[in-house]
Amino acid sequence: MEIMKKLFVLALFLMLTAGLLAACGGSGSTATGTDSPSEGGSSSGTGAEGEIYIPIISKGFQHQFWQAVKAGAEQAGQELGVRITFEGPETESQVDKQIEMLQAALDKKPSAIGFAALDSQASIPYLKKAQENNIPVIAFDSGVESDIPVTTASTDNLAASALAADKMAELIGNEGKIAMVVHDQTSVTGVSRRDGFKKQIEDKYPNIEIVDIQYGGGDHLKSTDLAKAMMQAHPDLKGIFGANEGSAVGVINAVTEMKKEGQIVVVGFDSGKAQIDAIKNGTMAGAITQNPVGIGYETVKAAVASIKGEKVEPQIDTGFYWYDKNNIDSDEIKAVIYE
């Protein structure tokens, strides 16, 4: 009898164990979300079957502007339930490295791709590959000279730099010699900001002369050297325009090193701690800020809409603002500048 009791208890235990194992043996699920590699890194594939994966290839990582764009893209990815990666070359002069990143991203067969071109021509063959494989391309910050992108989420750089020119003219009394430090002459942003500023000065201010335009690759050290050389070549220079964050920081540093504070009017583009500090201490008169978080957010939002076959406007204007010591602490400006 005692043996029968033991066998019964053992059998009951085995039945309960089998039931528990069966209950735990159902299929699991894979959550989607954001996955942002470190600088110059890359993602590890398209993830679970059916997952929407959108790689975002920026112009670089070295400026705080791109970190703000990344934050906006990640916010949209989380809200819309898609996985994104965000990467870019170490500097904005590394066109070849950016193209390699673009090719690597396309090899993973993403659902769509966001791309800010360093060279609007060099990237076109790769964007054609995306088009042939039905991968929607969303251009951001800097467009390409092609109709391949579904849309471009960016600032109206011509209008923004024209506003910078108006501010420069006002600050120097509508006359005198000025110069420009631009990040490049291959990207749409570089060309547009150069031409928008230059045309506005030439069309509206006949007594202002642009005596030099140099290209620093968005690198603040190179831009510093260029700005110092400009000041040495033109002792009567009244102002310098820096066309992106690195360019503007370089001009600020040059003015400080040459002890020209209060003598050279500095007008910049973008934001970042160095420009904010320079405006507050008077080294920089003011700057144009974009809406970088909005650029990142709208890029991912447009990509998801394109994947779903929804209508997307061919141009998404993400806006721009002038900021200086008079409005830098306002709620409107605080929402679009970044440190």
C-alpha cells in the first residue's frame, strides 16, 4: 500500500510538471524601437520579420546639431513603433566614409532610409539602388540634385541665410567689407547658405562688399585659421558670417585669438554651447537657428508614411529663427537651440 501511494504522488507530480511546461512553451514576440549606434557605428541588420527598420545617415557626429537631429529621430521612432539607427562620419569632409555607410545601410534591405548628403552628386548612384529596390529615400537637412527622394525635411536655407545677411547689414550700418566662412561647396546646405547670403548682400546692399569666401569643411580648427587669415588680409574687415556650427565657432575663436572682440561683427548659423556662450558674452552678435529636433522627427515620420503608401509633401519646411542676446532666453528660442 505504501508503494502504491508513492507511485501515485510521483505520477501526479509528473502530470503537473508537464502541464507547466506546455503552458510556458508558447511563441514570444519581438518589440520594435530605436537602436542608435555609437559614432561611425552601424546597426546589426533588419531585426525581426515584419519590423520597420529605418537607418538614418547624417553628415557627421561632431556637432551638437546632429545630436539634436538624432534626438528628434529617436523620439519619432519610439512614438511610431519603428526601429531606427543614426550614424555619420566623424567629420563633414569624409564624403567617402558617408557613402560607405549608405551602401552598408542599403545592404541590410531597410524599410526606408533617411539621408543627409555631404556630396549631392556622389550619392546619386546609391540612391538609385534604393529606388530600384523600392526603398523610399527621405532626404534631410541637405537634399540631393535628384527626384529620387520622396521628400526633403529641411530648413529653407536660402531664406535663412538671406535673413542672416539682413542682420549683418543692419549691424555694420549697411556699409563696409565682410567675409564668409562656409562649410563646403558640394552639399545643398553649403551652396544654399553661401548663395542666399551672397545674393541678398549684392541685391540689397550696394555699399557692402564681400571680399572673401572660404570653405572650412565645418571643422572649427580649420575655420579658425581661415578667419584669422581673412582678418590679416583685410584689416578693415567689419564682419564675418559663419555658415554652420563649426564655421561659426571657428570665426568666434579667430576673433578672440586676434583680440578683435567688438571690432568684427560675427553672425552665425546653427546653435551649440559655444555660439550660445559667445552671444551671451558679446563675441557673436547673433545667429540663425534651425529646428534640428524637428528635422529628425519629420524625417522618420515621413519615412513611415512613405512605407505605408501615404501621401508625403515633396518639401517639409522645418523652420528657422534669428536669435541674439535680446531673445535668447525666450521660450520660443529655448525650444530650438541646443547645447
